[in-house]
Amino acid sequence: MKFLHTSDLHIGKKLDGVSRLEEQKAVLDEILSIATAEKVDIMLVAGDVYDTFIPSSEAENLFFEWLDGFSENNITVVCISGNHDDEDRLSAARTMAYKRGVYLCGKENDFTPNNSGNVQLVDCGKNHLVFKDKFDNEYFIATLSFFGEAPYGYVIDKEKDYGERVKDILADIFSKKKEGQSGVLVSHLFMVGGESSESERRIDLGGVKVVSPSAIPESCLYTALGHLHKRQIASKSKNVIYSGSPIQYAYDEVGNQKSVTVFSIENGKVENLKTVDLVSGKKLAKITVVGTDELDVKLCKFSDKFVDLTIISDRPLTMEETANIKGKYPNVTKIKLEFSSEFERGGISGRRDLSDEDLFVEFYTKKFGAKPDDDLLKAYLEIMAEE
């Protein structure tokens, strides 16, 4: 049986307020084309389908239209929720979707065994599905969505840390796997050693929700993970892999090639494991210029990318200058100003030792041509003290 692994679609996510729905549609269409060309039997979506608990109607329409394409091409889909998703909302259409070979897994995998696409669902239960191929080989797919303290229906040992709880839960799920069935896990977890990026919402506090690859049962042949946006391998020997997000969502992902992971399970082993690069979606770039004179020269080379712009200057930019840059270069989503050493020596460094009162008096005097009265100064200092 052949699988495609993707995750962290974040449909509806914006970049500094800029919509990326058109890019997301393009990359989702590309993933469908890859799955079709590779003759994939099952696509695994490892969570964070949407970017918010309550996605827009445009985001939901895009997702379901995408799923319909897999159904039309007889490709089964197994999808779980991530920390950005509302599990109940994501799985609300499961009773209709599974009849078309799309399994939106929620608190209960209460599907009726049926034929869908090239595979047949022969069994299911809490956090697992069992499929059979045309050669009567069976595949046990564990589905563990993102959870806080514990998934629905589990009683936890509060003396154990999060990683130990995950290990116990996975052991319970895989205890239902029968001899001869090939085991696969699709989950939304933060594995030890994983490298996060700016666009991932923090899901742990001081490492509490970090999980070791040793928590994955030995009978699991491949673990399809979601949550981290950079493709990476948490355990090569156990095939514990993050597929990464399909497009670049944060500027610390500059230069990070996006892809999906494709693999087969044959005779109880993972075979032909590979990545297929994705080309859709605008890339992100970071640019630094000295002054504003060279903006045209630099930015014309990056017109097809979103840009994080840093300007090194010997003076602050006026509001009009900033507005002009944003108006002329709509692909620039961030503008940061760094002062040159000459400007630092000219006054910034000298004011670092001034008190809040001195700084406010200096600012007010320059702005209004007179010193602030005592009541205004007192009110300002009280606010600063509260901050």
C-alpha cells in the first residue's frame, strides 16, 4: 500500500495580514496531482488543517473541495486535528465524508466498515482504523490528534509527565493491532529534538509537552507527524517524520524547501521512502539595505517573494516614507529600522542612561515646544510604573 504524508496546511493563515488563500489552493492542488501521479492509496493529514478554531467559510470550502478531488481519484484520506483545529468542528462532517473515503477522525472513530477507493475499511475503534488492500493485507492506522492533558476517553496518571502519558496511550492503542497487520501512526506531537519555527503556536510550557521517539511502539513502521513546519526526521531508524507545512509561513523558514513524503509498506517494511518537492506558493526573503536609495535595485529582484525588509539608516524614517514604501512594494510585509553607528554615537546611546522622566520631557518639548505640566508628567510616570 502506498501512502502520502502531509500536515500543517493552516488554511486561512495570513502573513502579516496578507491573505494566502490563492497560494494555499495552488499547493493543495499540487499535492492532489502528486498523489494521483504517484498512485497513492491513502493520504495522511497530520493535523492543523486550519489556522484557527473557527475557520472562515472560504477556508472550509477550499478544504472540502480539495478532499473531493481525492475521492474522485479513489484515494482514501485519513485526517486528524492539530492544536490549531477544533476537533469537534473538523470531524463534524465525518458521517458523510467517510462514505466517500475521507476519514475525519475525532473523539470517536465510529465509522461503518466499507469499501472506499482502492482500500477497504474492515475495522475501527477509538483512535484506530484498519484497512485492507486488494491482496488482503491489513494496515492498522493509529490516529492520535493533538491533546492537552489526555485524549477523550482516557484516564491519566497525574504522576507521569506528558511524554510518559503519550507512551502509555500509544501502547494501549497499538495493543489492539492484530498479528500480521502493518502499523502506522498519524499524530500531532512535539518530539524531542524537533526544530520549531515562528509560525507554530507554542504548545508546551518548559518542555512539558515534549515526547521522546521511544514512546512510539516498536510495531509501528512509520509515524506521520504534524506540528513542526520544517521537514525533519525525529528518528530515522523508526521512520518518525515531520512532513512540514506545504508553504513557508514564517521568515525563519527562508530557504526551507517544502515537500510531501511518499512511502510504501510492503511485506511488513517501509519501502521507497522519499520526499517530493512542492513548488507552489510564494517564497519568503529577508533583505537588508543601507538607506532608501537602493530599495528599487534590491526589491525588483524579489518581486515574486514576500519580503522582510531591514533598513540601516542614520535617521528615523518619517511616517510618510514608511507608507510610501508599503504602497510601492506591497510584497514587503515587514519593515524594520536599524540605526547606523554614526546615529548611535549622535544621540541614541547617549540617551540610554536617561530616566523615564527625562526622556518624556525631551520628547514633549521637541513635539510641542514647551515642557509638560506637572499633572501630565505625573500621569505619565504613574502609567510607566504600572507597565
